[in-house]
Amino acid sequence: MKKVLFLGLGAIGATFASQFVDAGYDFTVICDKKRKERYIKDGFIVNKKRYDFKYVTKEEYKDIADLVIISVKYNDLRDAIEQLDGIIGKNTIILSLLNGIDSEDIIANKFGYDNLLYSFVANGDSTKSGNVVNHSNKGKIVFGEKDGRSTKNTDILVTIFNQAQIAYDLSHNILRDMWWKYMLNIGLNQTTAVLKAPYEVYQKSDYARDLAKDAMKEVIKIANVMGVDLGEQDIEKAFDMIMKLAPTGKTSMLQDVESKRITEVDMLSGRLCELGRKYNIPTPVNKMLFNMIKTIEGMYE
């Protein structure tokens, strides 16, 4: 059994950690001392079942991990990975489950690209309030090597996920898949946060659909100039899925806004607008959404 380490127990991290427990696959959660004390006291309630994971601080962990699964908030990523100093070895596989297109680059700036697999979570609907996590669909981990090859590292991950009973897809075009998910989040998360509406808004309103599609089209333009072959058909594919979502379902960014939490807008339109400036491609819809969400955050009391 490989030495698996989780960094980050948000809705996604806790959902997959609970599956490791249910499958009897041993792992450890690394966190700071304050979180460790709170986690031990409160535990995690995932779909009404209590889980008490094994927690260590950076100072307590005396081993080199075989696999590190990172699922912290984007805004916390740079600080969080400091906890991994001395724990990442030359053969440690690193997997980042964050949305967006640059968490791998942020991690690689510290630990290098050699054993970094690209990944994201698809089809999950986990939500978290305090220590309580609920989901009707656990989701699956989509992962792969940047160049699409099957390698020793992808084989190791397939073995671990099979043993831990984690749903997964091994992608041979992971960058395109990540950009498609990024496009979906750009169109969906941000517009629901601004409209303060569940998925039903897209199923009923042409105006809402047009707003989301216009934001997605800006992603396609930048993806294309960066060598990723997204097209208009990918927007239609996204909306085929959106139209089947539970009408009362909410994006994570809408949940953040409703709970008056800082969102991950920097990772979405913030990053896209940066790339737009770099490649001289206008991104007016995403600039507007960015300004609106930053305004909403600034009005929290």
C-alpha cells in the first residue's frame, strides 16, 4: 500500500478522503496544528456518516509520501504547499484537484514538473458547511500526463484509485480536458454568482444562457492562441450537460457568495483577463464579471 497524503479537506477533499476510508485504504491528512485540533474534535460528517481521519502536522510527518493529493482553495495554494517541504521526494507523485488552468504551474514552481500529473474533478456535486459534507454524486478524478502518455506514474495512480474505489478517467489529452472544464466554470460559476441563481436560470432564460456563452467564447479565443483546440461545439457540449443538471443545484461560487466567502474569481476571469492582456485578446465579458464579483465580495459585512 502506497503512502498517500491529503492536503486540503474542503468539500472535494473530504469526499474523496471518505472513499479511501470506506475502501480500507490507509492515508494521512497533513494540516496545521490549529486545524488538526479542530478536526480531531469535530470530525467530518460526509452524507450523515462521521469520519475521523488520521491527521499530522508538517513537523510530525517523518516520511516521504508516495502520492500527495492537493485540494485546497486556490487562494490558499501557495501558502498551503509550504507544508510539503521535506515530504516531497524525487519519486513523489503530486496531484492537484483544483479547478483552473494554473495550479500545476504554481506547484511546479516549488517542486518541479517531473512527477506532477495534471488533473481535475468532474461530475461531482459536493457541498460543505462547517464539518458537514453532502453529495449526491461523488464525482470522478480526471488525470493524465501533460503529453498524454501512459507512464509508470499513471499506472501507479490507476492502481491506487482501483484499490481505494475512486472513480477516475485516465485522459490522453488532459490539457484540452482541463481547458474545457475551465471554460465551463468560467461560464457557469461566475454568472450564477452574479445572478445569484441556481442552474434553473440557464434552463429557463435565453439571456442567462447568452451571458454564459459569451464568457465561454472568450476562453476559446485564448485557448486557441495557446494551442488548445477548443471550439464552439464545446460550448454546445457544455450546455447539453447544463440542461440536465438539477434545477435547484448551485455552483460552488454561488455558495461562496451566499456564505459571504471570498471566491476563486482570481483563478477564473482574473487569470483569463491576464492571459488576454498577454496575448492582446479582449475579454470584456470576463472583465465585467470579475469586477462585479469583486464588488460583491467587497460588500460583505
